[in-house]
Amino acid sequence: MDQAIVEEARTATRFVPRRGLVLAAALMAIFMPAVEASIVATALPTIIGDLGGFHLFSWVFAVPLLTQAVTIPLYGRFAALYGRQRVFFVGNMFFLLGTTVFMGAGH
């Protein structure tokens, strides 16, 4: 009897109720870092000039990675407390807001 239940579970197709929303969220999660990386790559000569020289080049990439390593456990905790979807969309809202303010400031 247990084997029949296992076989039925394997052959049953799963219905994903909000497949479009899940796809949109996944595409947004991939698109935003790609855009950010292309902006940094384009602005890299200016960033290096503002930092004061090529010897600080590695910090352009190290600081975001260090920040990410520190904040990922925090995001995980917030996701456990408030829900993954809410944390994901609030994080994206902050990213888009910060990008808009930064771009609007003329930098």
C-alpha cells in the first residue's frame, strides 16, 4: 500500500499556482546584479581615479563581496521572521531606490 502512494506521488504532476510571478522574481534577481556589474564596469576608470590610484583597484570588488558576506545571514534571519517574499521585494525596492537616487544625483 505504501508503495502505491509513493508511485502516485511520483507520477502526479504538480501545479505551480503563481509560476509567472516566480519567473518574474527570478528574472529580476538575475537582472539586477547584471545591470549593477555593467554599471560598475563602465564607471571603473572614474572610480579608480576617485580612489586615488590603481593600487586600490581590488577594493572596488572586495567591498561589495564583504558586505554581501556580512548581510546574507541577516537577510536569512529577516526572511525567517517576515517571510522570504517580503524580504526579497523590500530588498529590491531599496536597491532600485538607491540606484535611482544615485543616478539622479548626477554621479
